[in-house]
Amino acid sequence: MPRRNRPHRAKGYRADTSHRGSGTSYGASRVEHGPDGDWMVRTVPGSQATKFYRCPGCDHEIRPGMAHVVAWPEVELGGVDERRHWHNGCWNARSRRGPTRRWS
């Protein structure tokens, strides 16, 4: 008899898919305090990253499907224009390197 890879479900069983497409898949925003000020930071999982962005830490692309963070000043005076998408490693190393010349 062939091996059965899928678990056997009871008749009428249906997986709960109500969370799909609701926009709640993004990570929660948190405040990070650093020498460069207070920042609101949100984690973006790779499955939700659908566009190309340019990281201000290394000036390289963040490709679709790559997990990264979005950060903006906690006291947001500039609105959406102040948000920046960073590679995780670049965000963690920003106190040692800072943004590239293009973003300063």
C-alpha cells in the first residue's frame, strides 16, 4: 500500500483561512531607542515583501521575497516619506555605519 503523506481529515473538515488577506501578516510595530533617536520599526516577512526597495544602509536592493524591516522616526513629522526599508543586518549595524551618502 502506498504511503499517505497527508494527514487524514474527518469528513467536512476545513482549515481556517479567515486570516488570509486581512493585512495582519505584517509584524507588529515596536519602538527602538538608539543613539540616533527613537524609531518605530516593523518587521516585514519575506512572504509579504512584494516590491523592490533600496536599503539606505548599504545602498543595495531589497528584492521581493526578502524579509526586512521598515523604520521611521517615532515623532513622525514627514509622514510616509520618512519610512525606509532596511536589510535586517544593515538596520542592526546602523550605529556603526550610518546611512549611505545618498540618504544623509
